Amino acid sequence: MEQSQPATAIITGASSGVGLYAAKALADRGWHVVMACRNLPKSETAAQTAGMEPGTYTILPIDLASLESVRAFVKAFRALGRPLNTLVCNGAIYMPLLKEPLRSPEGYELTVATNHLGHFLLCNLMLEDLQNSAAGDRRLVILGTVTHNPKELGGKIPPRPDLGELQGFIQGFHEPVTMIDGKKFEPVKAYKDSKVCNVLTMRELHRRFHESTGITFSSLYPGCVATTALFRNHYPLFQKLFPLFQKYVTGGFVSEEEAGKRVAAVVADPEYRQSGAYFSWGNRQKKGRKAFVQQVSPEASDEKKAERLWELSYQLVGLA
């Protein structure tokens, strides 16, 4: 039986970079894309500039740092009356030059609040929508990064990610606690730690829900998208040199448009139906390169830590 509506995907952080071009790639495949973004006028301009056809997308507001905003987004999406086929957790912030931590409306350090806790709440709330869609191929995809893994070149550069014993979660990130390991604030490490949490969340979603729901849970690293707005808070010189370094030294560079197509493939293509997998295009890009299932870092594959992270996150976002 054919659906009366096109397949629908939600993509967070779809106003620029990988999220925008993933939305464009899916729209070009005949999907309807819900672009979940903070800045609606910016998102509309971005969609038009990217050449997305009117009617192929809907823009809804979300601020992942605000748990109230996440809940409001879910209500707004349900009011559309569309079935949900895929949720793509793409949005993230990276603020490497911060001297002092910023806080979310709930008082949590902003990086972990945006990159992990907001998406954690969104995933849990939208599981119901994914399950209620007509039987078929339903997926939940969380964007990964090479920097989560100390075994990879990008993960070897200090500071390395380390969640410790999740002391920050245990203490509720109340002042003066900022970091997941409970130690001194380091903005770069805060980002890497949050991305380890993303992989742990994906794996725990798979463990808890794949068998009973049939939903495919996965993550991907599409290659180094060195021009993305993720780096907008870095030094201007870094923003200029980093893409050149990735193009001509490491060979890891991939364009925003190509990365978006890779996300769309993980969302829609049959070969990416393996649940619990972390798909990667690797650190050296070659024309026509295919993805492979990559082993995640030892910490991101720690099943006990994944379960504990889930329990603590469940409490902090108000689901308990």
C-alpha cells in the first residue's frame, strides 16, 4: 500500500552546512523535509539559495539547548499531521575559544545541553512518532565525528575525549560543574565529549528499541567538512587554513554538498539498514569512495557507560 504523502524526515540544524545539503538531497529524492532550526528567516533564505523547491520542506523552530523548546517542536511537528520516517540529529555547536562556560536555560553547560541533552530528549519523544508511522523503513540517524575516537588522527589531538565516571551528570551540571567528567572547563573537550555521548546514545537506542520496534538506529562520519559553519566560532585564520590542510595534506576534505548526499544515503538507501552501526567514509577521500562500518572508540562502545549515561540523561531532561 502506497503512502498518500511522501516520506518525511526531520533534520536538526538544517539552516547551513551538512544539515542544509542533507535536506536538499532528500528533497531531490522526493522526500518532505522538516528543517528544525533556531533562525527561521535564515533557514528560509538558505533553503531558497540551495535550490529547494517550495512544498518540499517545512521549517519549524527549535533551540536544542532549551528542553522547553524541544518539547514545543515536537508538538508543532505533530500538528502538521505528517508521518515520521526518519529523524536526523545533526545540529551541534562548537565554541573552542570560550574562556568561561555558557549555560542553557536549565543551567547546564551549553555544549552538552545542545549536542547531547537536547537531542536525547528529542529522540525519546519522537520514538512514538517513528513507531506510529506505517510499517516500513524507519530510521534514526545521529551525526558523528572522527574527533570522538582517540584511535583516529582527529581524535589524537589534545584534549582527548574522556567522560570519566559521568560526574557532571551525577551532579546535575549545577554550578560550578560544567564538564561531563566533573573537571575544569575545556571548550574543545566539551565538544568531543558530547559527540561520544551521541554515539553512546545511538548504541543504547539500538540495544533498547531496535528489536521491538524495527527502527534502524545508526551514526555516520561523512568525512571532514572543513568549511561548515560549525567552525564559525574559531579563529579566522583557522577557518582559512583548515580547509586547505584537509584538502592538500590529510586528503580528508569533503564538500558540504557531498556530505549532505552521504547523510541522505544513510537515511534512504537499503545498504544502510544495519542498526547499531557507525558508518564512515574515512579520513582520506577518494572519488567514488564507499562507506564502511567503523569500530567506534573504546569509550563509545562501553555498554555499562551507555546504560548509565541513558539513566542520568533521562533524569536531567525530565523524562524520569
